[in-house]
Amino acid sequence: MSSPLGTASFLRRARSPLAWIRLLAGLWLFAAGVVLGLRARLGVGPWDVLHDGIRQVTPLSFGVATIVVGLVLLAGGWFAGVRPGPGTLVNMVLVGVFADLMLSSGIGADLGGRGLPLRLAAVVAGVALVAIGSALYIGAGLGSGPRDSVMLALAARTRLRVGAVRALIETAALLGGILLGGAWGVGTVLYAFGIGPAIEVAFRLLRVEVPSRRAAKADVEACETC
């Protein structure tokens, strides 16, 4: 059972319009970073390589593979002590919605036909947007995304820097996707090795702290009373 202080702290955040604005802004920036990577056509992020690899060896579609991986990660984060909050569920839905809206708008659709330097710059900018978006919605304190739940749980358990943990997770997803036959490219490699340091910098700039296991558990138990 959570402490009264932990419950009150979580409920204050859940009822704060500013926390939800921060969450939504973070998810929008995250989706914008993903779309930039797609538009550049230099390879998708490691998790999307994994989703594509699963699609290659199973009857699942790309979208269903994404959901299945998200559910598995949610279960892993739950057992590690970082259970889903309302922001986690919003994350699973809105990143895809925002990305689809951006892709359907046609903005940047010609980026893949531009010169390599511009496309590489777009990949780097995409990594930065994903990092800033991650720091924003995690800092909102309404629950991290499925991948971030695992990242935070491992960072708390191992006491490694969050950037190092994220880099290890992304690399593992990339290798798994490649072994399954998923599509990848130079942009994928840049993302895999750049996202960890980028998130670490974003956490510092936005003053987002990695929650301890005790704090995470208190917030999660508080969420169960929402």
C-alpha cells in the first residue's frame, strides 16, 4: 500500500492541467521525431526494425506487432516495479495518432529525395525531438511509455545512467530486429547509438530525475486509486 504522501503527490499531478499539457507536448514531439526519421528514408528506429522483423516471421501486421511488443514491455515494467499510469496508456495511443496525422499532411514528403546531408540532418533532428519529447512526458509524472517503463526500471535497479540503459535497450531491440529480418539502415544506427546520450542531455536540460524504485512504486500504487 502506498504512503499518503505518495498518493497525494501523484493525484496532484493527475489533476494538473499543466502536467497533461506537458505530457501531450512530449508525445507530439516524440511523434514528430519518428516522422522525421521515416521521411528521411535512411532506416527506421530500432524498435520499428524489431516490429518489422516480427511481421516478417509471424502472421501479425506491423501495427499489431507494435501493440504486442508494447504489451510485453508493459508487463516487464510492471513486474520490475514501474507499473503503467494514465500517461502510459495515452502514450500507446497518441504517438501513433499524431504520427499518422503528420504523415497524412504531406509535410516533408519529399525529404527522402533530397541530398544525403539534409536527410542525415533530419535523422539527427528526429533523435533530438524524440529525446526532448521523452523527457517532457516522463517529467509530467503521469506514467512513462512502455519502453520508458523498462528503461526507468532498469536504471533504478542497476543504478546505471539512464542514457546508458536506453542505449543498451535500443541496441538489443535493433539486433533482435535484424536477426528477424527487419529493414534497417544508417539512420537506424544513428538512432540506436544517439538516443541514449540525447535522452540523458534532455533529462538534464529539463531537470527530469530518474525515479527510484520506491518512488515509482508509490506513484503506481497511487495510480491504482485514481
